[in-house]
Amino acid sequence: MYSSEFEVKFRRGREMEVFRLGELRHLLVTVFLSGLAEYLIRPVMTDVTVAAVCSGLDDSCSLAVYLTGVQQVTVGMGTMVMMPVIGNLSDRYGIKAMLTLPMCLSVLPPAILGYRRDTNFFYAFYVIKTLFDMVCQGTIDCLANAYVAKNVHGTKRISMFGILAGVSSISGVCASLSARFLSIASTFQVAAISLFIGLVYMRVFLKERLQDADDDDEADSGGCRSHQEVHNGGDLKMLTEPILRDAPTKTHVFNSKYSSWKDMVSLINNSTILIQALVVTFFATFSESGRGSALMYFLKARFGFNKNDFAELFLLVTIIGSISQLFILPTLSSTIGERKVLSTGLLMEFFNATCLSVAWSPWVPYAMTMLVPGAMFVMPSVCGIASRQVGSSEQGKVQGCISGVRAFAQVVAPFVYSPLTALFLSENAPFYFPGFSILCIAISLVFFTSTTISSVITIICLLLIMHDIMTLLYMHR
């Protein structure tokens, strides 16, 4: 009897999940087209930047590294302020309306480099993209996550977050394949066209709210009511428990007249789990942002990587990432739980960065793509946990809060890693260790997150010992 009831509930859950996935197809198409443009540009930006600002064939030009760092800092400061505001406005005026602004602004920068790429046009692109990205960077992902959280039941959200991230990764696969056959000029032109088509498609087809969203709201509120007593009695205990413990959900309702900053403060003060999630978000993004540019300049200076090499590497990363997000993540989250998924992802990220820092051959970065699922597991798990702390009418605030923390991490990271990367890639390095900045990224990732996820401390210590041995062997070769 219980078996048949379970089968019925499971079948209904699967039917609802398939229905939701079909209803979300317009959002997925929008995310795909915007992601395609972003991933198309990424492999060629290093070559374009070096060619525009560096004299001769100096692949380790410090100016290019510093320009990238300054852009990250400026954009991060802007998005740190704008993300909570945009999230709050999306709750008031609708996600579709707020998606229009970043998608409009994103079209112009690639169109500039699609026309010409000399020094003057590069600096025009650099200034305009920096200003526009203060509003655009991360906004589409933030609002897409809020849209999923508003329209999908809480227990199914992590699977949908994974599918959303998987579609973004698939766009990266298509972009990496296309980059192999497109010229640099055509790459930027296709990116601009993709963004424009995505804007038109979103305005025409995307619905602000799915038809039966109220059912999910009732389910969420019912789940909150059933756990309310336990949560109120367990706040003190939760302070000493690691993140992603199977704790009940408590929904917080904010006064609509508050500013977004007051909403953020109120939300953080009332949810210990959200604080822990934001700590992991900060240090995961801090490491990801620092490694993003550092790794590309490291590979270019150390092994002479060019546009095609970067495209091949991104292709492998996105293929493995899309598979892990679409198929592995939903299975793992339902089998071992979100806490273990997050811990596993962070450990894989640490081991990946550690091996890259001591890369001794061009094949090492390709081999390390097998650890890419680690990075793909982190943010869907965090977004799933955070979305359960509030009701559907405050999901924009939650995702804006997460995006604001990520932006703050993107501000801090270049201050640390850009000078460090430039120093150890130059001839004035205190000692020969070109990947030293990537090593620091790995250590910062696990050291700080281990204080929140206490179950991985022992394994981290063992990995740190392994890392020290590898470093000593590398430096004394």
C-alpha cells in the first residue's frame, strides 16, 4: 500500500517536473542565447587585449593583466550595489521587465569589436563594456534563478537550477565549437546578433508567471507551516551546525515599503543558513574570479596558448559541465543530499586548482577538466538552499543578495590576484613559480569554506599535505 502511494507521488512529481521544464523552455532559450554570446567572446578576449595594448609579442604583458583586474574591480563594485536593487525591483515590477535592460545594454560592446579592433576601438569597447557590465554582468543569471525559484516547488528547485546551469553550459559548448571556425571579427558579430535575438525572443514569448504558480506557493507555505515549530526551537542549535544540514525552512516576509538594503539586512539577520550560504558563495566566487583571468594569462605565458587552445579547453569544460549539471547533479542531490554535493564540489575545485598551479605540461589543463563538475555543483546547491529561506514573492531579493555577495567577491579578488599573477609571470618574480597565484586561490577556497562546512576539514588537511609535497617536488626539479 505504502509502496503504491509512493509510486503515485513519485510519478506525479516526475510529471510536474517535466511540465515545469516544458513551461520554462522560453527562459532556457533566453539563457542559452545570452550564454552563447558570453562564451563566444571569452576565448578571444586574451588575444584581442594583448594585441591592442601590448607592444611586440610579449605574451605576459602586465598592462593586459592590470586592465583585466581594473575592469573586474569596477564591474564588481557596480554589480555589488545594483544586484540587490535589481532583485528587489524584479519582485515589484516583474522579472521580464527587468531582464529587458541588461539584454539591451549587452548588444553594443561586442558590436564595437565586431567592427574594428585597433587600440582606439578596444579602449572604447573597454570603457563601454565596463560601464554596462555594472548593470548587466550576472543580472540575467540572477533573474533567471529568481524566475525558477518563483515558479518551481522548493523540493524541485535544485534540479531546475542544475538544468538552468546546464543549458548555460551547453551554450558554452556551441560557442566553443563555433569559435574554432569563426574569425575574431565574426565572433563578435555573432555574439551581438545572438544577444539581439535573445532580447526579441524574451520580450515576445516569456511569461511573467506560469499558470499554476499558486499551487507551488501553497505547497511552499504548507511546508513552512509544518516545520515552523521545529525551526523556531532549533535556531540556537543551527548556529553550531554545518551548512546544508537538513534543517526546516522558515519563510520570512518583508515589508514592501523597505528599501532593498533594509530587505537584505532583515533577511540575513533572520536566517543563519543563509549567512552560511553567503559565506560559501563569497569564497567560491573569490576563487573563481581570481582564477578566471590568472589561469588564462598563466597558460598563455607558460605554454603559449592561443585562441584555438582556449576554445578547445573551454569546449571540454562546457561539455563536462553540461553533462554534470543536467544529469549528475539532480541524481546526486536526491541521493546523497545537498550538503555532501556541495562539500564534494568544493574539494574537487581545490584539487583542480592545486594541480593547475604546478602544471608541468600543456596536457595537464586538459586532464584537469575531469574535475570541472566540482565547480558546477557549488552554486546550484547554494541557490537551492537560499531559495528555501523565503517565500516566492521574495525570491528576487534572495537571488539579488547572492549576486551582490558574488559581485563583492569579484571586487576583492583582482586586488589580490592581478598583482600577484603579473608579478610571478614577470622576470622580477621573487622565485620561479608561475602558478603561485593559482595555488593561493586553491588554499583560500578550502581554508575559509572549511570553517563553515566542518565535515570536510580532515580531508582538506590531507589534500593540503599532498599539495605541499607536490609543490616541493616541483620547485626542486
